[in-house]
Amino acid sequence: MTTTVDAAFNQFNKDIVNLDSNRTKTARSSRDWLISQLEKLPDTGDCFPNLYDGMHIKFGSFARNTKIRPLDDIDLILTFSADGATYTTYKYGEQYTLSVPNTNINLWALTNDDGTLNSIKMVNKLVNSLGKISHYSKASIHRRQEAATLQLTSYEWNFDIVPAFYTDTGYYLIPDGNGDWKATDPRIDQENTSSVNQMHSGKILQIIRTLKYWQKRKTMPTMSSYLFEVIILDYFSKKQEVSNFIDLELRDFWGHLNIAIYSSFQDPKGFSGELNNLSFDEKSKISTKASEDSIKASEAIRLETQVKDQEKAIKKWAEIFGGDFPSYG
């Protein structure tokens, strides 16, 4: 029975928003098994470059526990050993080249004519080698920008595997999609998310997931999931206290987003610069929707707390979240 707003949100998040716990457990096991198989590729005799053990990363929204249904992709960084290769940065640190000594036979086979490592060839090498893992011999494997994508037949999710090199300055170089390399460090995103969540006693992850569902409804222009998480974390990192009632936090966040969407948001990792590249029209429409839903949420809260009419309050929340939000009764 869904007779209270609190119960409606609990059911909504459990059945519609959050990943199914059993599928999540299976996905994690599948991911860990894949990593164990990837670590064996240098031993296949296929000139597969050496790996940097212990530096692979499970990253993305699945790793951060902010993924919502459906579970469609799982991200991994597979870190290779440089074995004498050196990097040079240009274009104000936005692009990198990796120079490979000709004594490094496996990486040398993937270089351009000038001896710089071609990141497209690197991804393609990974794509070709994935097919040699017996469990995935019939899977669809292809290159998608910076990643080798493993489309499974046995599960509903794909794996996006990104080749990388760990630098002596403490960050990773990954393909830029055009043959060169770019810097990143997904560990910073994980640390930021965990820090804000712990600051507010574990309440933030669910708020992120519920808000991501709200944006997913496409009742307004959609910003990137990463930018949206950055905006949410920025907001809650500055709050002194977070309520135990998610409806209050959603209302207040939408009231904030109404203005904040026009602001600048820099990559918290310090590599990509400005993240908020939405057009003014897109920002305006997102602002309008956030304002409208903040007002609706305020009315829903009034119906619940002052009028004491749970049924009308639940209906008002359904106006915001759509037909998948539980009905009263």
C-alpha cells in the first residue's frame, strides 16, 4: 500500500530508479571476471602490450553508485605499462603525444610514422584481443571513440574499456578519439562523490539518482549526466545539513538549479575546463522546468504537511515524475 509520500518515494526509487540489487551483484561479478581475463592478455603471445598491474580503474556512474536504470554500460580503464615511452603535451595541455622507443616492440607496432603512439590503433588492438577471450568470442566488439566496447549476448549491459597510461605526475592519459591522448583522473570524481555523500550521512547518492531520473524524462533539454552530477555535488557540498526527507531536498535543489544552470562549472578534475556548454536557449528551458517543478514540489509538501492530504500530495509528485510514480492506495 502506498498511502504516504515517503512510501511512494521509497517504492519509486526501489522499483523504477535504482538498479536491481541482484543484477548489480551479477554485473560486479561479471566486471571483476573480465578484469581478471584482461590481465592475462599479455600472456597470449599476440604481441599485446604489457599492463601496469594494480592501476586499472573501475569508473563511471556504475562505480560511483549513481547509475540509474537501465544498466546499459559499465566503464573500465585498462592501464598499460609505458616501458620507456615518454609523453609530451601541447595545445595548452589539452592534448598529449606518447613517443615510443623502437625497443618496445609491442607498442612500436601501434605507432605513427614518427614513432608516436596512435591511440586509435591502441583501442583497435584491444578490440582485436578481446575476441580471444573465450567467454566473449561471440560478443560484438568494436571501437567507440576512446573505448573498446564489448556488447554482451548473455547480459543487458556493455563494457566500455578505455586503454590508458599512468603518468609520473599522478594522472592518466587516455585516447582523445582522434589518435592522440588526453589527461584525466576518474579517481577524483569518485573521491568527490564519496566525500559529499559521507558529509551528509549517505543521503546524497539516492538524491543524485532520483534527480537523474527527473532529467531523463526529457521534459526539457538534457545536459550530460556528468555535468548534472557536478552541479548536484557542488550544491550539496555547500549545504550544512540535508533533510531526511528527499522531497524537501528535491524542492530546494530545483529552486537552486533555476539560477545555477546559467553558471560556469569547471571540470573538478582540472583537465577539461568548462563543462557547461549548453546554449542559452537550453539553459533557459532547464531553468524554467526547474522553477516549475520547485513550485509543484512546494505545493505537494503543503498538501502533505498542512492540508494532511497524502493522496493529493502523491498526485502532485506524479505531475513531476510522470506515470511511473506510484499512485495512492
